[in-house]
Amino acid sequence: MPWLVFVAVLAALLVCLAWLAARSRRRGVGREIMGPVDLIYRPHTHKINQEIQIQEERMVGTPSPGDPLKRARGETSS
């Protein structure tokens, strides 16, 4: 009986960890959680993640072909 309880608790723990991993991937919080670990054990990976984050922040969405053109600031419509 104790082995059955142990296996059930272990299975529940693994299911919870799998759920947490899936949730963190969906929300994109894995980078913040693993940042200190990468900094300590894999500094090159930490630098690469910082570059990726900077590049994502710099990206500007390109307009779709059907989007109306935006006017420059200061221009008034006639």
C-alpha cells in the first residue's frame, strides 16, 4: 500500500510539472525564470537571449497590402 501512495504522489507531481511547463511556454515566461540560471551556468545562452529580446522589441509590424496609409505627423487633411 505505501508503494501505491508513493507512485500516485509521484505521478501527480509529474503531471503538475508538465502542466506548469506548458503554461509557461504559452505565456512566454520561461525566459524570465531561466534567466538567472543561464547567467550563472551558460553565459553565452544568456547573451543570446538578451539579443533576441532586444530584436523582438525593435520589430515593427509591416502594414498589410490592404491597410490605409498613415499620414506623416503635422500634415493636415484638405
